[in-house]
Amino acid sequence: MLAISATVGLLAALIPIAVLADDTTATQAAGVAADTVWVIVAACFVMFMQAGFAMLEVGFSRMKNVGTVVAKVITNLSVSSIAYWGVGFGLAFGAGGAFALIGGSGFFPTFSPGSSMDLPAIAASTVPAAGKWFFEFVFCAVSLAIVWGTMLERTKFIVYILFGVPFAAFIYPLISHQLFGGGFLMATLGSQDFAGSTVVHLTGATAGLAGLLLLGARIGKYERGRSNAIPGHNMPLAQLGVLILWFGWFGFNPGSTLNATNLHFADVVVVTNLAAAGGAVAALVTVYLITKTMDVGMIGNGAIAALVAITAPSGYVEPWAGIVIGAVAGVIVVVGVLALDRVLDDPVGALPAHGMAGIWGTLSCGLFTTPALAKFNGVGQGGLFYTGSFHQLGAQAIAVGASFVTVFVLSYGLFWIIKKTVGLRVSAGEEMEGLDISEHGMWGY
């Protein structure tokens, strides 16, 4: 009888423990599911940004070149998807790379239920590897889309493929590994780039600059010793593109938490939106003070530049800092567009909006990062305005310089090879006729 009583007592004690264990397991499973759904939804937001780039570039192009824009967007999304799946993701996030320069595993992943991938830099997230791949891929696709804004209306269609594949397979992953994937800049130097002001935007703009320098300006842009306006044909479409991009950024920055359960993504949403608002207002005021007009394109570019700038610090700064960072970016993009237009034919203003603003956003981490959020994210230190130290600002400057030089050299070399083999631009006759007819044999409208 005593033995039976002891057994019953033991079972009575163990049953609550078993129930608690089941509850804990269920809670953990629910957390994994929530994280995974959030990251996939955020990635879909970012993928929808391709529609934003398409509308923006269509609006800033002439009617004879609109069909080639959408064909380019779909083609680049497709070829970069395959290249990033096969090689790029492993180089960006795989373990076992050389000297913290590049990843070294995870190539051609199967993502099968029994398989596993060693992704040390993003291992803290409970999202399955397939979900992480999709999220990181759409970032790569955005960076590639940025490249072509500088080269509209005169580029051979084949160039998009010949450059897009190695960009997605190697150039972009090289920078991504450094600042997202646990490379030297992130792990050793402590450079901060929460969602990609440098990794995505400066990388794309720098590659675009390299291509533009080899490609040259559109016919008629620089004649009689001055810069001539070549206006786009549809500002409403261009601004629709801006709004789509703004919407997509709510996946871009908040999704970079790779986590839904700690709720930090909600703070990132607020900071991102306030920055965009500050940039649009600042651009409106700046362009009016300089030109006495409220330029529609500049207002939209102000919002984009602010979103680019806040991408790096969005997970590190407080809301008020988001407004300041965005407003400064709005001023930068207006001044940058007006200055660069004298010497470089950049139809959509990609160099100021993604390049200059990307640099500013990355550097701003060294000023505005709060020590608490630096500790929370586990990268770097607080910014100058909180710590009085220039350490983080220096780490940010090194990241910008190293990324710019690396991407420019690799991209310039690749574009130079393409130029010397198949050529970069269409003939003068084809450019005058329009790329919709000369490259695709049909009108866009």
C-alpha cells in the first residue's frame, strides 16, 4: 500500500511538469511560426518594391522606352533569384569562409526537412533557412534594381543579364557578408547597418556609377556646353512608384529584425515612417528655396532618400533622430541631383537618392545610435551624441569606404569587360527610335 501511495504521489507530481513541458513546447512552436510568418510577409513587401522601381523608372523615362523597363525588372528578378540561390546566399551567410571576408558553405541549398544549414550570423532567428533565404534574396534584388536607374534609355538589354548574374552571385554577397553575415566589418570592427543603407543602397548606387561612367550620357543631354532637361513622360506613375517603395520599406526595415516575438519591429516601423516624412518635407522646402518651384520629382526623391538613409540606423535610433536623419537626407538629395546633373546623366537621381543618402545613413549610426539599442542588437557601440566617442563614427566611415571601393572596382571591371565584348549601349539610331522597338519589337503602350 505504501508503494502504491508513493507511485500515485510521484505521478501527481510529474503530471503538472509534463503539462508545463507541453505548454512550453507549444509556446516555442507558436513563436517560431510567428517569426516565420512575419519574415515571409515582410519579404513579400520588399519584393513588391520591384513594382515601385518599375513605376518610378517608367515615369522618369520617355514613352519610347517604358516597355524595356518592365521587361528589365522581371528579367533581373528572375536571373538574380537563381544566382543568389545557387551561390550568393552561401557566400553571404554560410560558415567556413576565408579570413572573415566571405561565406564558404550553403551553396545550392535544398531546404529539405531533414537538412540543416550553418548560418552563424543569423542563427539567433528561429525562422527556417528557406525563409531566411527568401528575405535576404529580395534585398539582393532591390540592390540590383538600383543599379539601372542611372543607365536608363540607352543600355543594351543583354547587359542586364550579363551584369545581374555575377552581381547577385558575388558582388552583392561580398558586401552583405561583411555587414549582415558576420564578416570583419560587422563582427570585429562593429560597423552597424541594420537593414542595408550600405549593403543594399550604396552597393547598388556604386555599381550604377561604375556603369554610368563607361556608358555615357543620353543623346542630347549635354549640348552647347550645358545640361539639357530630358523630362520623363508621367510624373503620376513615378510618384506611384515612390508610394509603393515607401510601403515596401515597412517590410524592408522592420523585417530585418528577423523576429516578431520581441516586438522591436514596431519601433522600427515608427522610425522608418517618420524619417520618410521628414525627408519629403525637407526636400520640398529645399527645392523651393533653390528653384522657387515645388518640384514633384524632388519631393518623391526626398522621401526615397530619407528611407534609404534610415535603413542603416532604423533599429538603433529613437523616433526624433529618425526625423532628423530623414530631413538631412531630403536636403542632400535635392542638392545632389542639381549638382550631379551638370556632369552625370542620372535619369532618376539614383546616385544622390541611394548613394549619397546611403552614405549619410550609414554614418548617422555613428552619431545617433543609442547605447541600449546597440547592446540589444549586439553590434557596435552608441553614437557620438550619446557617448562622446568617435569610435562608432569611425567604424561607420571605414565600412562606407571599404564597401564603395570594393564594389566600384569590381563593377567597373565587369562593365568594362562587357563593353569590350558585347557593348554596353545601343546604337544612336536605336536610341533615337526607342528601346521598346529596337530591343523588343513592340511599343510599351
